[in-house]
Amino acid sequence: MSETSVPEKNNNVAMEIPFPTVSSPAFTFIDLFAGIGGFRIAMQNLGGKCVYSSEIDEKAKATYFANYGEMPFGDITKEETKSFIPDSFDILCAGFPCQAFSVAGKKMGFEEARGTLFFDVAEILRRKQPKGFFLENVKGLKVHDRGRTFEVIKNSLDEVGYIIADDPWIVNARDFGVPQHRERVYIIGVRKDIAAENGITKETIQLCKPEPTDTTKLFKDVKEESEVGVKYYLSTQYIESLKRHKARHAAKGNGFGYKIVKDDEVSNTIMAGGMGLECNLVIDDRLTNFTPQTNIKGEVNRIGLRRMTPREWARLQGFPDTFKIVVSDTSAYKQFGNSVAIPAIQATAKKLLELLGIEYLDLSDM
């Protein structure tokens, strides 16, 4: 199968697609670095039709196909992949890779290959000239290399024909109905001719930051309704290892180490790799079968300490329970950790559509 082909459906099996393409769209968009389609759900909830998507990770593509019935194209750095992007669409959406800018990475920015993927986004904007765009990244993007990285981004977007706010917004997912502290940079841009015709300035865009819609949600609102499997519960020996790790860092004067999220609290940022899981442990004393499913050192703890489940992570990002998880837990944690918070994206997308004079719909249950 080529990287740009769509798998054939098995005609003997009725394929249930939880999030099919909008039939009578209010606008069109493309979904770059699509992951598992967080942007897509948000935009479809507003009546948008996705006319192109790209994603390089094969397991993420499998999840995307299971939920939208379409296989994303592959490596967006290749001309073959870019050639399938239609000439006419309204909005470009991209949560371009953030590792190069994150405080959790080496922070090499454009010196690192993943950092240069932004320029593929800029090139697509230059060629296709959609009405606007919506970019998402880690909040460290604003201050990376003392602000010089963002200046390069801003100047590049100006050169390809768009205006943005001088000070991009930091938006926290917890303000939009999900109990997760997740701060991200959101950058929306408007094509210069549209901005000129409608009196849109950098200051206009700056003032369009979405207002919080729901700050009441707590972990208990996304917690599994019933007992979860023993595989999510930590062994006694592993807990001791976590305690030693935290004590070592405490002795050095920092706060690294495991964290327990109570039912009446908001989770820490979920993220792929590292301590992403251990920073979001929970107490759940409903376990009745303590027989381990795999070989573990020690025994299953009796205090109810467990990892969150992939479904809980999905809910922390605003994914409906109808969203299909078709990969292993390890891959699912990675996919949800790398995704966007759907309600925050949706609230911000409304602001962009209003700027562009596009009448959006409300097809969501949020």
C-alpha cells in the first residue's frame, strides 16, 4: 500500500464510523499532523468538512481510519504528499510537532528536524492561500530562544500573506470543560486581503481569545464508572521505586516525581513518554481481583494506587466515549497525550470563523 492510498473497505463487514464527514458543510478545512483527529472533531462539530489530512505515524493513522473512515496521507515533507492537497479550502489546521520547542525536550527549535516542519506548514499556506489558519503548540514556543523562534514564525507567516496577533494566546484546557491543566499556544491567522477588506488588525485578533466556558469539571467527572482491570494497578515494588525517585529529586530541591490526582482535583498535563503516567496516578479502591495478569515484582498494592486508563485520558482531552480505541494501551497513551484538547480547540475555532465571516453550525453535544 502506498503512503497516499486509502485501504479498501471489507464489503462483508459494515464499517461503523463514529465521526463521518459532514454532509452539508459550512466550511472546509485540512488537518495536518492530524494525529488521531482532535482538530477534526472540533471542526466537524462546527459544521466543517475535512478535505485532506496527513499523519506519518502508522498506529495513529489506524486510529484515525477507525474513527473517520479515511486514511490520512503520509509524510507532509514530501512533494508527492503535498500534491494531493486541494487548491481550495477555507482553513488550515495544524498541531505541528512540539518536541523541538517543549520544556520537556532539548529545546533545539529549528536546529532540530522536527522544528523545521513548521516551514512545511508555511509553504502550504503560501501555495494554497486559505482564508485562515489555526496552529497549536506547547507554550514554550513563545519564549524559546528568548523569543527569537516565535519571531521567525511570525515573520514567515507575514511573508506568506497572513496576519496574526503579536502575542499569541496561552489557552488552558481546564477552562473549557475538561479537568486537565494543559496550557498551549494557539495561533490563528487571517489572510491579508480578507483582513484589509474587513478591518481586521493584529489588535483585533489579539482581542479574540476565547472566554472560558466551563471551569467546574474535576477528575471524578471523567473517572471510570466501574472497576478497572488489575493491570492498571501498581505493584508494591514499583511504588517503592517511585518513592525513591521522588525523594532523590526532592533532595536536589526540585519537584519531579509521581503525583496523585484526587477525585476533586484537576489532572496534570497528560503527555506521551517520560513521567506522563506517573504524574497522573489516582486512588481507586474498587479493585476486587488482585491476581496480576503479568509477571510483576512484588504484589499488587492494596491502597488502590493505579494509572489512569486510556479512556480516562481520552475524556481529559474531550474525546467522546464513542471514539474508538483500536491500539494497545501504550499506543493509546501516546496518541491521547500528543493530541489536542477538543473543547478548547472548538471554542477558539469559533473565534476564527467569526473573524472570517463564516457562519458555523453547532453539531456537538458539548
